[in-house]
Amino acid sequence: MTTEKMKILLTGGAGFIGSHVAEALLRRGTQLTIVDALDDFYSPQRKRANLEEVRRGGEFQFEQADICDLDRMREIFAAARPDAVIHLAARAGVRPSIEQPQLYERVNVGGTLNLLELCREFRVPRFVFGSSSSVYGADSPVPFSEEQATLRPISPYAATKMAGELLAYTYAHVWGLQIVCLRFFTVYGPRQRPDLAIHRFTALVEAGEALPIFGDGSTARDYTYVDDIVAGVLAALDYKFGERAGGGAFEVFNLGNSSPVRLDELVAAIEKATGRTAARRAMPMQVGDVPITWADISRAEKMLGYRPQVPLAEGLKRFVEWFRGARGGREL
């Protein structure tokens, strides 16, 4: 079956990355079911607005449901009969996970396990899992490589993503699923969550308020434009596994830009993109933050054909244009 004719169940499809993936899937002509709880981590109205944008690209089935509700998810699987699941739903954020670790475990571990179990039950062969660069922790050598054997995540969020990967590996091994785990590196672009740095900093700069600078400005992130991430997700969906003993297959890929940017450099770039000067407010480093993220993307380049196309200056220009538009600049 060609991927264009596939029936796909996408969790988290009303969110930032998920809504962009949904649009790309509709452009392919796939039969799409979106599952999203529309929780209040940030404004549900923003997520509904995202779905309105997606709807302009084609028809899809939307189910407001919690992935932790196994019975409800079983009903959705029975109706949708997907050929593949793209699992992007999660409780996100390093800092909130420190305040609510049980919630993060319930959603990110328990919810992921529910989906894997339903893939087994309904014989869904392909599972694409949105993981995170945070699994590498603070002590990993840079650039971060998928070949690194020992991972020591330093936040509950990161630990739950690592647990999700391990459950995925188990289901690939025991039940023969074909699973690709994608470690996303600091994704930004239109519809980005309002709590994330580029969105928050842009909003503060536009309002003439001071930016909180945690630490001395030397922390660095591998900022990756959302269109490049979407290309990687689609490549993972299309990925042809080789013949493997036991029938199951499992791969992990970094999806980043392989070009870390210091916090002070990011602020300067946002100033240039907005044409405004930012006031700065020094703040202490926060628990759970890692000093740097930096993706080794050589494996994704070789095996997925993944090649990021959007440099930071261009991506920030596009983001600011969106932010100043009807959707981005208005707090929903």
C-alpha cells in the first residue's frame, strides 16, 4: 500500500507540530483521523484555531479524546482501522514536569502504552513516535548521537520520553511492530506553543517587556524549523525497513538542524527579525535545563534522506510574520 492511500491515526494533531503534520498528510490524500484531548496546558482555543487551519487543507475525522482512556481509544481504533499511527500527543515541557511528575507519567508513559497495545490488538504495523532531544540529558557528548548507549535524562518529561522509546522497542521486539522514534530538537515556527522560548521572547519584545535570560546566555539549543520536522516525520512514515529476524523493526533518528545557537545569539536574531531592541532580565539557571542540545543528523540524512532546509534567520522571519498576523499576534 502506498502511503498516499493509507489510513492514518494522528494523536496530538491539534497541537503545534501535529497540526503541521496533519496538513502535510492531507496534501498526500491520506484518510486522516486526528485525536486530541484539547487539554488546558495552553489555550484550547488556540488548538481549535489550529484545527480550523488544517480543515482548509481537506477533510478529516476529529475525535476529542484522552489517550489515557483505553476504552475510548479502542472505539476510535475500531472505527478508524488505521494502517499507521503517528503519536505526537504528550504532556510537554521540562519545567512543568518537575511540578507534576505523576501527570507526565500517566500521559506520556501510560498513554503511549495504550496506543502500542491497541496497535498490537488491531494489527497496526507502523508506529511513528515523537520523542525528544531531552532524553540525552546533561552529560551526553556533543553532537548527540543515536548510537549513544547510556542516556541519563534529568527531568521527569525527559524520563517519560525515554520510557516511551523503551516501550516502543519492546513492542517491536515482542509483537513485530515496525516503529520509528524521532527525537525532535527545539522545534519552532508558526503555531508554536506560547510557553516556548521563541514565541515567548517574540511576544515580550513586541510588547516592550524585558526578556528573562536564564544563566549567562551561553546555553545553546539546536533550533529546528517545523517544516523540516514535518519532512522528517513523513520520511519516517515512508521508511522501508530491511528484513529483520522476528518480523519487528525499530529505529531511532534525531531530527534537528545540527547547528546549535546560544541564548544570547537567539535574542540578537529575534531583535533583527522584529526590528526591535530587547531589554534583558538576568535570571538563575533552572532545574532540569541542559546546557546544550546539538543533533548529529548523519543517520537521518543517510537513512531517511532528511536534510533541513530552513536556517534560523529565515525561520524567525516566517515566525514573526505569523505572530503579527491575525492568528499569531492575538492572544487566544
